[in-house]
Amino acid sequence: MTPLFPTAARVAVVCSLTSALLAAPTGAQEPVAPTEPPAAPAAPPKPARPDAASSQDPDALVLATPPPATRPLFALGSDTYFISPVLSIAGGFQSEHLLVNPLPEKEGRLTTVALSRFGAQGRLGPYVTFHSEFERNLRSHGSGIWEGTASLSVRDQMLRLQRWGATVEVGIVLDPASVDFFSAHMGDLLLADKYTRDPLLYSGFSRGQGAQVRYSRWGFTAGLSFTEANPLSTSASFMVGGAFGGNSRFWERPLGTFRNGQPDDDLHFRVVAPSLSYEHAAFEAKAMAQVFRINYQTNSQQDPPLNGYNLRGNFKLKLKGLIPALPFEVTPFVNVARVRNEVLNSATGYANTLLETPFEALTVSGGLDVFLHGRSGVGVHVARVADETPSFVPATGSAPQSEPRLATTTTYVNVGATWWMFDQIALGARVATFSRQIQDKPEAEERDVSAFLTLRMIL
């Protein structure tokens, strides 16, 4: 007898073959879709190369411009969430010659100068940016360093929100409307020496802790900044004048007394500054009013407040042309600032009274830049500060009391040249003069001239 298992196996094989034959024609009528290769991943956006033309604009020496919308070349992070370094280094030589000085025995000198600024800035999405920057002081003749310890300053420390043309900034902020137009070719030491820094401060340059808002549309920018703190919290206190602690200017008053190593905190300074600016391809203009109020003694309610204001105006032309194969740009500019404030009567027996005569000062500056084939070129900047400080003379005998004014005139002249060797590296040469004359005090006259040769890098 033949076993049943082999017969069943043969039946199963026949059934399988029959099923395959019946299914084959149907399968041939259904085309098989070709398999598509996987899509290549999208290439990440290439980091933007630093825009040398915009980052080296004259205002970029003092203004913390917002980080770019996309990640720059020197940055860590994603396209719109990144942090990038802030770094500027300048060094070279200053040759100082004293022409006239109240100290006849004082000598000029040759100084090797050094200055650096460092920090970080970044973007936290499409609307939020931040900027944190410190400075190793230049100071006079290298006095910004002692036994290897750098003397540091805190510069811009801001958080910025931007949307729909509006900008809100808080922290230690700089009001761009308070910055005079100046020669780009006197920025070899990043505007940190007395020949370039002081004229800006006298005219109302405002960097300090506070808050500000701006709105831009159609080339116009309306702004409003506010600060209320100790006078040393803002550079705007530099413009205030009068008899403060021995005929010194207002910003020196808190430095007259140190308590536990800290400046005097008995003064309070409030500044409200509305502004309006307009930028066009051919010119720029700015107008600003800085209204301030001083509480001279916060430990007493008997002293009267000191009120004042500073009115500012700035204008710059941007003229472009082409000498055969040599593009050039000429930018003349002019700035005017007038400050007026009340002054406390410091004479004995007249406590908590104001002088009838206010302090007044007029700062006028102007100049011209010539750019040849880009950012290299030459420039000149002249600034004149004329102020009148009142004092008090009590009545004596038949002579009535009086409030005579002491007039002081200070002049700064800078003539400089810049050669941008690379996108971020520049060689600068400059000659600068300073002179100060005080009415009826020829023995207090000052005049000097300095020559600078520097190399600087700005990322």
C-alpha cells in the first residue's frame, strides 16, 4: 500500500502552481510605481559675511547696532538664535607736545597707547536681541592699567525688542539721536581720547542706565529716552555746568566725596529726551531736546530743584561722485547744541537759594570727510565749546550784590587719515590740538598738540 503523505504533498504542490498561474496575468496588468530616491536635505543657510561697509560706518564706533537678521560668520547657534563676539582692539603711538600749560614745568611725552572693547551680542528669535560690552580704559599716558590689572568700564548692556518698526531698549543704552556727526577718520582710538570724546560729551552725548523707545517709518525715526538715577549713571550729566563743588562741572560733584569706596549718592538726576531723525540717501538730519531736573541734596527737602535743558541739531550731506576709475564720497556735517540750567547759590548765608543768572553753553562743531574707493580717506573735525558760569558776590557797602559770569572757550581740532588694509583692519594717522582760554585768567590758558599713529581691528 502506498503511504498517504506523499499523495497529499503532491496535491498541495499542484494547487500552489495552479494558483500562481491564475494570479500571474493579473499582476502583470498592475504597473509597479518606481521607487523615488529620498529627497536631499535642504542645505542650511550660509552664515552671512560681516558687512564691512555698514559695521565700519562712523556711528558704528559708538552705537551698538542690532545684530543681523541671520547668523553672522562669527557666531554660534542657529539661523535666528545665536550669540556672536564683540571685539575691538586699537594700539599704537601718541606723541604729546605741551605748548602752553598752567604748570610751566610739566613735560609732554611719547606714549604707547592701547584700548580694547569686548563682549557678546546675539539674537533670540526674530524680535529679541541683546548686547553686552565692556572696555579696557585708555586713560591718559597708560594710566588705565596698574600692576597688570586693567581698569574696566561698562558700556552698552541692553535688551532690545523690535517689531512693526518699533524698538524698545532697557539697560545701559545709548540714544542714537544724542550722537553728533563726526569724522570717521578721527576714530583711530575708538573716540576714547580727550580730543574726540570730550566734544561729544559737552554737546549732550547720552549713554546710561534707562529705557528708550523709537519708531521708524518712511525714513523718519521718532524717539524718547528716559533716565533717572545718580548723575554718574549717565554721560548726559557731563553737559550740565555751574558752581558744583568749587566751580567744577556737575558730573564731578559726586566724585568729591567717597563713602566706603563709592561716590556720593546724595544727588539725583532725571533726563527726558524726545527726538526726531530723518535719513535719506543724500543727507541725514537730527533734532533733540534733553530736559533735565536735578535734586542736589536727597537728604534734605529744603533745597530747590535745578532745572535745565539742552537743544540739539545735526545735519550731514552725503555727496557721491566718480573721478575716472576712482569712486569717492564727500560728507560735510555740522552740529549745534545749546544747554541752559539753573545754578545753586553756594555763598555763605544763602543756602537753598538759586542764582538768577543761569549757566549757559554753546557747542558748535563741523567738518568734512573724503572717502576714496571705499572707506579709506581723510577728514577734519573742529569743535568749539563756549560756556558762561555765574557766581555770586554779596553786597558790600554801597556796592550791590552781583552775579558775574566767567567765560571759558575750549577748542578741539582733529585732522586724520585712514587706510583700510583689510575688511576689519585699519591703519590710522591723526594730528589733534586742544586749547582752553578762561576770561581774565591768562595764567590758566592751556594749549597742546598730539600726533597719533595706530592700528585697529573691529569685528
